[in-house]
Amino acid sequence: MAGLFAGALVALAPLAASAAPVVLHNDGLTGPEVAKWLQDAGYKAELTTDKSGDPLVKSAAEGVAFSIYFYDCEAKPRCKAIQFSAGFDLKAPLTAAKINEWNRNHRYLKAYIDDEGDPHIEYDVNVNAGRTQAGLDDDFAVWTSMIGDFTTFIDW
């Protein structure tokens, strides 16, 4: 079980739902907390830092490697938002029309193509004031289920 420190230790349960809501720290999460949360749920989690010195966690689900970027880190080491992100290196470029089709028909996961026509997907999550463990678990379930939907969509 992972720990969140808010002056006192608050239990961070694995991805399974718990009986009583576990409230996340008011100022968000740290890189080690997110890495531990994933590991407790059976996922790999490699904790590093990005170019700005903010935490960066690398993991995988549904056969797809992804990164978790941290944003709004005014209360370092805590950050108020995280972003799940994955990129796909395709043999043939994906068209803007195809990506627009995805974005038009799917609500949560935004997609774009890079300069080489390779698709990228992102899912932003607020993890501060009032957020619960169950909400974070639900966001992660949305992310992992939509990875499968997206890989089918791009025929990856």
C-alpha cells in the first residue's frame, strides 16, 4: 500500500476500489507516490525526471509503453496534475482526417499527429484538492481501456 504524506500518512490503496474514500493530498501527488501506486497494482513504473526537473514515470499497459508527466508542481515535490501520454511509430503516416475522426468520436483521450504523421495520445488528470483514490483509479481504467480502442483504431 502506497503512502501519501499530508503531515500524516494517508493510505493509498491499490487500484482496486476500497470501502471508504481515500482522499489524495490537497497539493497533489509526488513521483514516488505515483510509481508506487502503479507498482502496487502490478504495473511496472520507472521513476525519472523530465527536462524541467519534474517527475516522469514510465510504464506500460495493453502492450503499449506510456509516460506519466507531472504538471502544476508549485508545491514541489507535489504536482496537481498528471498526464498519461503515449506515441506510436507507424510505417505509414496517419492523416489529419483520421486523427480528427478519433477526436470527433471519443471524448476523453485526445490524439494528434507529429511532423512525421505518427499518432500520439494524451489523457490529463487533476490529482489535487478533493480528488480521491477511487477517482484516480477510474481515470487510469479509462486510460488503459482507451489505449486498446486507439491501437485498434490506428491498426497498430
